[in-house]
Amino acid sequence: MQDATLCFPVTDGEILLIKKKRGIGEGLYNGPGGKVEGGETPREAARREVREEIRADVSELAKLGELAFEMAGDPFMFVHVYRSPGVIGEPAETPEARPEWFDVEEIPYDEMWPDDRYWLPQLLEGHTFEGTFRFGESEHDLQDWELETAVDLG
């Protein structure tokens, strides 16, 4: 199972999402993130991915979640989910993504992975969570899921 990260900057009632322009989840909104590369920690990967995808930095990262994903019955990705109190610098569009701030009350869940609507509210409330999400053949085909909140991510 591939280790990956997601980072969600949240400040002043707004959340920074990216619209993926290529790769897994192309055309959907999500937080900046990607695969953990050899020799780096998930936290280091989250910082690197933010820089690569939106040309900005994050100062603080709070790990709030761990998500396991299966695609078509096979283990696919294990995602370390972080929240940041904003970004340093002005987010910019890159070949990978277009950043956009949204009011936390107007998150475009219909244009996101279907699992996000279950765990992203936990992140916004500052709660820790663990989840397993089972998809069929595509990122739109969520078949089954489990979510536990208020967990110790140790």
C-alpha cells in the first residue's frame, strides 16, 4: 500500500482546496498532497507536496487523520491527513493543480472524492479520525466505508 499525504490549510473560516489537473483524481477538488518518497517522513512529504502543487509553504502541520483506501478490492493508498493554520506565500496555479479558497460552509463536496464528505468535517472540527474506504473501479464508486473519530494517532 502506497503511503501518501493530504494537507488542508484552514484559516478565517476558509479552506484551501486544489482542483487536480492531472493524475489520480483529475478534475476533482482535494487538498494538496501526494506520495511519500523514499527517505522522507509523511510530514516532510506533506510540506514538499504543498510547495510543488501550489508554490506556497505551510508553517504548522497537525496530523488529524489516517485513511486507508482500496480500489477494486486491492489495497491502494494509506493517506496521512494534515491540517495547517494557513499558508505562507500566495498560492499559485501549477501544471498539477489550481488552488482556490472556499468558505468552510460552501465546500464543493459534489466535485470531490465521495469519501471526503464523511471525514473532512472531522478535520474542520479539529477531531482526529481513522477510516477505511473501499472503491470499485473508479474514484466515483464508493462502495463501503468505516470511520472512527477521536482516535489516538500516536
